[in-house]
Amino acid sequence: MLITALIFSIALLGLSLAQTHLLSTLLCLEMMMLALYFGLGYTALLMPDYPVMIALVLLTFSACEASSGLALLVLISRSHGNDLLASFNLS
């Protein structure tokens, strides 16, 4: 469980510090989701009455997040020419 918290903390630190490229931000978000998935899987191993369906739903959300993130990355790269977060107009 400590390793899961460490992985989540590293991903959160990477998300807060490395905000130059959209791809690095998406990879940090994916790493956070995988840490949550590992923690949920470990909890499911410790408690046999724990519903495994929640772990499958979380894995499905993680896959959907990854695919929509990559589609967003391709769309932004085609329209802006790069994936730098500083080049986006957020207002």
C-alpha cells in the first residue's frame, strides 16, 4: 500500500511541476489512475467480499481517459502545431 501511495505522490508531483507539454500532463494523470487501480486491486485481494466490479469499472475509466487524452493530443497538435501548454488560450 505504501508503494501505491508513493506512485500516486510522484505522479501528483510530476503533474504540478512538469506543465510544459500536454503529453507529460496526460501521462501523469494516467499514472495516477494506475496507482488508484493498483490500490483497489490490492484491497480486493485482502478482502474477499470486496466487489471486483469496481476495479473493472476503474480500469475501464482509465482506458477511456487514455484514449480521449490521445485523441485530444492529436487534435491539438494538428490545430496548434505543437503540444505546449503555454500556447493554449484558456480564457
